[in-house]
Amino acid sequence: MPPDNKQSPPRTLVHFTSSKGGKEKALATEVVKPKSASAQFLQKMELKRQSQPTNLLIDLRKKTKEPCYPYEYRKLIHHLNEAGIEIFENEIHRFHGLYTMGVYEKVTKEALLPPSQRTPSQPPISIAHKNTPKISAEAEKAVISPPESKPPVETEYPEVAPNLLAEEKIEPLNIVDFGYSPQRTEERMTYIMPALLSDLSGDEILAKTIDISVHGVRVKLDTSIFWQKGDEVLIEYPNFPLKSGIHFEPSHYKIIDVIEEHPHTICCLQLIENPVHQEIIEELSKFIESYRLRYKIDLEDAIQSLSALFFERIYTQNSHSIPLFFEEKNDKINLRTVLRNGAHNWFESPLFQHILGRLGNLLTQRRHNNKLIRENGPENIIVYAFESNFLHNKWQTFIALESDFSTLHQLHQFLNIAMKSEHFQAWKLLISPTVFPTKNREQNIIEPLIDISHHEKESALKQIASFKVCGFLCEINQQVKLPKMPEVQEPVNHILERFLVSSQQLSRYEKLHVPYFRKREENRYYLTTQVVAEIAGIIYQGTTIDFSPGGVKILFDESVKAAIREDAILTFEGLKARFKNVDVSKQRYRVVHLSDDQHTVSFSRDHRYAKHAAAIFFKRLIDNNQAKLNMCASDIWMEARSLLFESIVCNSTPTLPFFINGQHKNWKIDTIAINHQHYYREHLLNESPQVNIAKIIPLPQWEKILDNALDKRRNFIQLYETELYLYRDNETQNIVSSFEFDFKTFQNRNSFIKKALKQTQYTFYKLIISPIVEVNTSLINDQLQELRVHSKHKAMIFSDYVKQLAAMGEFIDITPIVIRELTHLNL
């Protein structure tokens, strides 16, 4: 393209400017200089404009003589040439699957240009949080600089600087209940009308309804009642026919709860199952469905359920703990499934796979000894592993459990060798019985997946139920601290040979990435027929697995050498022999997915060919044989399993997650998540987490944490770690806490820990904080839309809160590791 000699006019920005006094404002025109703050502002605004979704159609048929093909995307049919399709797909990838103004403009401007004049493809845009005003250099220093440290408190241990926490005003935290499901499985609406209650003896009481559902009602009485929980009463609604035209016969209800609120009484009742009530149930369903938009759902219940789903998804996608699921089968414990998210980066390491295999063998041995899980609760298993050529000058793998050593001296000898290796790893596994979601929660997870069959639903639930044991693997490399010790007295070879991994076979398990995304938008159906594929001039023989109008999955007899989006020509030999009048040979497709062994390949139809005979035939085949074909819902089944696993993780997690948000980057902890597992009773010295988080992390300590966890722009760094030590004083019953950065020397830290060990209650934590880098909220879209229908204000508040979330933290218990370290130093 020849250079353009015409100079483009300088860009200008018109904005209001204040006078020196600050009261009067006037319009000013600014010439925008490159790389200036105004230039960056215009660039951000332009990117924001390009990111706006659109429904504009693109039709290039009258603009070019090249053949244009109908291209369907999200129910919009465009007519594009070959270059337009290529640009469209690249830009859709750039804008994360959304059809935006940027996609529309790029295709319409460059689809008809020669390749040399097109701008190169850009990487996917980053989705950031709301921008904040620019901070001046002086203000930035004032914000980032740490607060003045106060001299340590003088106690009987003068070398210790504890935070003795006095009672002060504490802002309440939001508590998210992992595993929460709506208390009522049916929608209820506020509806006030008279209700006449009577028992079997004929005694009658006049009440008013508070809300109703199909199978239940809540009423308010002006007096106390002598009925009790479990009694049966007859309810009649005198004004119901006048209000709705429904003839509501008196019906039998059972009292399930009585709440005394002087001078009133609230009574909750449930309709007794009886075939006589079937007509009443149908009439009530029609009534509630007709009037549901005029009345309110239980907003508090809906928001609590929505919050639980949202924070569970954030936790599973950002937690640094790796969940492991073990299957108990034929007297063996086998590692079957490992959940992986964007924060986990250990899975490509063969050493990590050896570690998983060693832990699986340990649990199998315990199963034979009937000591799989301790009766007094979850158990910590610490494993050390490294690779080195210390033994026979050959690179080998060594793995040891802390329980393998009979004395601390032996453990020290091993660690003294292991920690010299660059490939040293230390992990803590906490194993416990799996805590499954409630039946209501299971239904809430699976029921929205309407395409999943009953067989696949039962299969998913049955497989999940077989995982009796779960574990959470946490990396503790930084917590393994050993001072300089005397040289190892025992020969190195004798120590290492005990822990040499003899078998080179790596542990085999399923890596399930959360969240699981469906890979195909169309329903696909099982079909087995012979097919011949030509890819890059090479012929492959295979058999179809499933098909849809837009694609097909094929299992080949040999590995396929192909790249993603490479062209392929498929000939369906089996269909040609069966359907003589249909020509399904030499059909154009593209490779969209290859399995790890490259034997199974998924293809998508080539949209550059409008008259795609195979796509037309498959659509007609599905329409005419809908009842005979079996739907392949493997994607939906995998999604259901992923959601069930995520719920189990949140019900069983031993860590204590908390969430950080703030306006204008004034970050603070405002939400903490808990579950109902008994292990939580040991968290935070048996006090309410809502109160204790504010106590153990007072404002000065929180500012120090932020100084280390934030970069110069006050954004969270990739990972921040520190340690927290706290105990409850036996005499004063006050909580005393200190962080790792509070101690000037290693001896001061040890003195504090020694004093903590003399108390009845103490605990030590590893604190992790990392930015929320991957959040998929598709799971809550339906619930958020339902909330928006009934309360736009509540939905807006929740949506704004979601946008302000920036980071997540976890408290990981490292008490046994700290005690072992201190005990060894004393020896």
C-alpha cells in the first residue's frame, strides 16, 4: 500500500474546564498529544464503543463480485465472502464470543480489501474493572506508603510484637452460606386475604395470609393458638372466588412451624398430599402464574441463594487449593477426578503426577487397615518430593510422606538433601469424608439442564455418590523452613533409596476443568457410519460418533495429523450406500477439535459453501426421526458433573475463603464464606468469623498487607502469601494475633509461637490473596433475571457489587507444620 502523503489533522478533545476559583466552567478545546492522558482516555472510550453488542446484519453481495455465503451466528444470518468469514471469526474471538460494533466495522471495512491492506488480527481484549481517576505522584506515594509502625508492646516476652485486640466498633461482614438452597422449592408471592382456620373439633380462628404458594401458605393471627407443630387444620378462603374467579374448596393443611411474635402469631402450613387436592393445586398454579409479576417473591431468600451460587463459582474458579476425589471400589481407593481451574499450574509436571499416585497408594493401604479417615475429623498429610541426580548420577524422583519418618532427625536429614534440589515441592493434603449437596441443591443444579436425559442424570448422581473421600491439596513450599544444621551423618544413598520412586508409570486420573463450557451449541445425536476423510492430501478411514446439522465427530483408525481450522473433505460412505438419492460425498468441513491421542476429531461445516448437502441431509434426518434418534448429551452431562463437583468442593472445603472489593481501589474485606462442615468449628478460635476477621486483621495490619499485595497502580499482584499466628489468652480471654511481617527476627516469631502453644486455644494460618482472574457467571443468569423482574433495584445493587469484586483470599490451616518446625528447632 503506497504511503499516504496527506497528514491527518490532529485530534482534538472538547471538555469543560474550571476557572482558577473553581466556580465557573467553560468549554475548552485540547489538542491531543500521543501517549498523553487524553489520548489514553480516547483510546479507552473507543474500545468501549467497539465492545457494544449489535444486531446489524452484514450483506456483501452487492459490494463484490466474489461469491458470498450465508453465515449464521447467534440466529443472525450474514452474507460474507471468504475473507469476511475469516475476519468475522477472528474478531468474534477477540471480543470473547460477542458480536459487537468492532466486529461489524472490521468486516465491512476490510473484507473487500486485498490482504496486504488489511490490519493484522489483534489479541483478545482484556476485561478490566471500572477505571478510577488518575492519582498524582504525590497522592500515590501518600496512598501506597506504609503507615508509621508503632513500637512493640512490652510484655513478659519483650521480643514479641503482638496485636492485643481490644473491643472496638466493627463493621459487619457479609456472610455467604456455601451450599445454600432456597428454603422453599416453590415460588411464593405476597398475597393478603382472609383465611378461616378450623380443626377437627370445629374450633375456628380468623387469620390473614402473608404469602401463598401452590403447596403452602403462611398466615398471621392476632392471638396465640393452642395448635402445635404437626396438627392438621382445615383452611377456607372466603373471598377467593370474588378476587380470582377460582372456586377454592376448604382444604387440609399440616402445621409445620409456629412463630410467636407478640401480640401476633405466624403459622406456616403445608398442603397435605391427597388426590382430592389435585384440582386445587392446578387452580393455584394458574393463579400464581397469572399474577406473579404483580406480587413479590421472597427477595431475601432469592438473593441469598443467588449469592451462594455466585460466590461458589468464584471460589472454585480462583482457589489455589486443588480438590481431589477418590473412588472406593473393590476394597481399593483410586484417584478418579481432579478439579483444575485457571489458578492451578502444576498439572503439566510429571513430579506432581507422581505425588498424586503416591497419595492414592497411601489411601489404599489405609483402606486395608480400616483406618481411612480419623474419627476425630479431617487429617493433614504432608508430602515432600524432588527430582535430582544425587543417586547414581541419574535423574530420579523421590517422594516421602512425613509419616514415613519415625524421628524428626530422620525427617531433617531427608529435607536437608531435598531442599538443595531446584525441583523441590512440598504439599499438604487434608482428607475428609465428602460432604454432598442436599437433594434440593442437586435438583437446582440439574433441573435447568433440560436437555439431559433421565439416564444421564442418574448416571451423574450415581458416579458423584461413589466419591466417598475427598481431599484438598495445598502447596506449602514457603512454609517449609529449616535453619542451617550439621552435616548429614547417615550416608546419602541409604536415605534416598528408601524414597526412590521405582515405578515410572504416572498416575492416571480425569482432569475436569471448572467451569466446564459446552463445546457445541446444537443438539447432537448418536450415529455410527463409515466415513472417509481427506486432510492435507492424506486419506483417513473412520467411523462417526455423533452428528448435528453443523458438525460431526469421528473416531479414526489411526492418529490424524491436522491443525485446528484446517480444511477437510469428508465422504460418508455408509450413508451413500443406504440413501441412494442423497449425494453426501466430498463435503467441506473444518477441524475444530482433536483429542489428546489425535484419533477422535470434531469437524464443523464450512460456511463458505452455502449449499452444504450433508448439513441439509442431517437436518432433514433429525426432523423426520426425532423420536428414533438418541440425543448425545455428553456436553450437558459433563456440565452437570462439573456443577455437582463444584458444589461438593464448596461444601467440603477446609479453607476459609474471603472476598475483597472496594470503590476507587479502596480495598477491604467485606464478604466471607462458610459451610456447615464440623471442621469450621475449629476455625478462628471457635468465634463467629463475622466478628473475628475484623479482630485478627485490624486496620494497620490490613494496610501492611495491601502494601505488599498491591502494585504501584493499586492492583493486586498475581499471588501474595503471609502467615498469621493467633491464640486466645487463658487469663484475659482476649485474642492475640501477629502476622509474619510483624516480627523483626526469626527468634521473635518463635517466642510468640511458644507462648501461643501454652494456651488452650491457638491456630496458625497461611494467608493467600490473589486477583480474581476468571469468573463465569452464566450459572446465575436465570436467577438474576428472575430477581430483576421482581426488583430492579436489588438486581442493580447485586450487579454493581459483582463488578467491584477484585480479589479473593483463603485462610489455610498450617498449625501442624509450624508445631513440627518449632519442635525440631528445640531438639
